[in-house]
Amino acid sequence: MAKIIIVEDDPMLGEIYEKKFADAGFDMRLVTAGKAVQAEVEAFHPEMVLLDIVLPDMDGYEILEGLSGSDATKEIPVYIFSNLSAKEDIERATGLGARGFLTKSSFTPSQLVEEVKKILGGGVAPIESVPAASSADIAEKEAPAQKQPNGKKVLIIEDEDVFIEMFGDKLKQEGFEVVSAKNGKWGLKEAEQGGFSCILLDMMMPAMNGFEAVKELRTNEDTKNTPIIILSNSALDSEVSQALELGANEYYVKTQITPAEVAERVKELTK
């Protein structure tokens, strides 16, 4: 069973990675504080470390320098996993000993797992050998009791089960009926049947991307006035402005908004 450490301070994103890597057969540890990384790596001795640069208590470059400079950890491959991907960031990281640089916004959680598998070249136990995390592991702690149905339906067009579960469960708690579709074309067929009060839409999907889906939804008589909330892995200004110009009502980065906040926005847009 391959062992990895992911250094990530965002709690929602960290829990998603924990579930995805555990389901894929990894022995994974999540480290949320920069100052704890050196000791965790020395004790766990993983085959790989995925290291974020922007952390609240310690610069990722400082952590990398410490790992590379210690006899106990200098041979352990460290890959930077960050949205800071300018040429100077990459050069600085590789100069301090990083084996590679992965841009966060370029990978869904499932894609990240596959990329890590490629880098490690196998050695990962089959999914069946590791108990899958329960839905409670990724749901919000102390979730409120289920509310009475409010008669409104929300369509989630998203290919990642973990996001469908997280956002869908919260919407159900708030009384919404939730329908999901795992690619853009499937989502459009569901939307055309009508009756949806709001649509949550991912930008990176098989069969049809989010931009194409928004355009189609806004030209269809049955969906042209239905509120659309974009939930994306990317925060590029050009993508945000394009999605809004095409007719999306809201645009959020998945890891920067909680299920509770999404549910509140859906309630506001469906009053």
C-alpha cells in the first residue's frame, strides 16, 4: 500500500482528498499545519509528499527546504501542489529540491489520484482492500435535521461523486429535491424535462463542458430563466467572466465555498 502525505490547510479540500485516496487504496495522511510537516514525514516516511505553498503558519518553500536539508527526509519525493504556477514559482521549488509541480486547478480529486498513481508507477492496493469512508466523513459535522420538502428541485450537473454527495446532501437537508447528472449532455436532457428551480453546474465535465452547457441552457425555452450556479475548480478571471456573460448567475470555486453557503445561495435565488 503506497503511503503519501498531503499538506493542505483547506479542511473541505483535505477531507475530499482523504476520501478519494483512501478509496483508491492509499495509506494517506493529511497535514494541515506547515510546522508539523517535518515531524510527520520523518515518522510516516511516505513514498510521496504533495505540498501546498500557501499555508497560514509557514511558507511551503521553507518546508521544502527543511525536508531537502534533512538526512531523514531528503530522499523522499516532494511534489508542489499549488495554484501558484508562475515560472518563478516552479523554478524556486525545483531549486529547493521539489521533484515536480502540479497545479491544483488542473486536477479534479479523481484526476489527482490517477496522476499520483502514474508518478509512483503502481504499488497501490486495490480499492477493496481499504474500507471506504462513509458519507458522514465528508458531510458537514452536526448537520441540522432534515427539513420538510419545500417543493423545489435542484439539478446538479457534476461528474465527481464526492461533490454530488456533499452539496446534494446539504440541499436535501434544506428541503430540496435533488437530481444529479454526471455529464453535460445528460444534464441538459434532465433540465429539458423542466421543473427545476436551480441548476448547479461544474465546468470540467465529459461530453460537454460548462460553457457549452450554459449556452444551451440559456437558449432553451424551458431553462432560459432557471438560475445557474457554477461550481468550478478554476478561479481564472477569464473563465468567470465568460461564464457570467453566457448567462450563469453565480460562479464559485468549489474549495472556497461550503455546502451550507451553496444551499443559502440556492434559497436566495429560488425565492
